[in-house]
Amino acid sequence: MTVYNRATAIFLTLCAEATAQTSFWTTSSVPNTKEAYDTQSVTLGLKFYSDVSGSITGMRFYKGSRNTGTHVGTLWSSSGAKLASVTFSGEASSGWQQANFSSPVNIAANTTYVIAYTAPYGYYAGDQYYSWTRLSATPLHVSGSSPGVYRY
């Protein structure tokens, strides 16, 4: 079992088209730990909201070399309804992996959503002491002081 707080051990990025394409992390951002590990498949997510209505076109996650298998990304409503999913293909062995939804998903302003991906063998990138208060990419914002979520 990992010693990392799984609730903060995620590095997902989403692209929202509100006034322009926006992502939480740049492609030069790298998590402190590229190979955190749990003993089973885990889905890691981030709660977020946007100041303006727009659409989510895709998502990214940071992959360490041991994070193998088929990765599926999903956009959820705050009530748990699946809004869209995408299977990542053509992945590199490590670094940022991006996939676009088959069509953009409209989102409402000031409404919480969850963007997540599944690490099928329990390996994922993370940062145990990530400062969520620093993470903002107007018009996108994390939702709450502990926006990372996970599920086995």
C-alpha cells in the first residue's frame, strides 16, 4: 500500500473551451512522485468548476513507466452521472498522455464536475503534499480544499 495520500496523488489535466483552451498543468509540469503504487486498480480524480459555461474537449494524466494497461478517462457530474469517457491510445511509455472525447461536453458555470482516469495496475503519479490552493487556471478552479478523489 502506498504511503501517499491518494486524495492528493493525482495529476490530471482537462481542457476547457470557455473563452480559450485552458489546462490546470502545463506539459512541463512534473509530479514529485512518478511511481506511487497501490495493490489494486484505482480511479483517481479531481473535482473542479469553471467560472463560465464552456465545453470539455479532453483530458490528460501524467504517466510513469510502470503505469501500464488500458487507461480510461471519464468526466462525471457532481452527482455521479457519467457525462463522457475516452480510452487513451497511442500512449508513450511515460510523461503526459492526452485523449480527446469523441465530442466536446458542455459544462455549466459554477457547477462542480469530476475528471478522472483509471490506473488499472495501481501505479500512478502524485505529489503527497501538493498545495491545492495554488492550483487555478482561470476560468478553471479546483473545488474545495481537498479536491482529489479516488475509488478502488
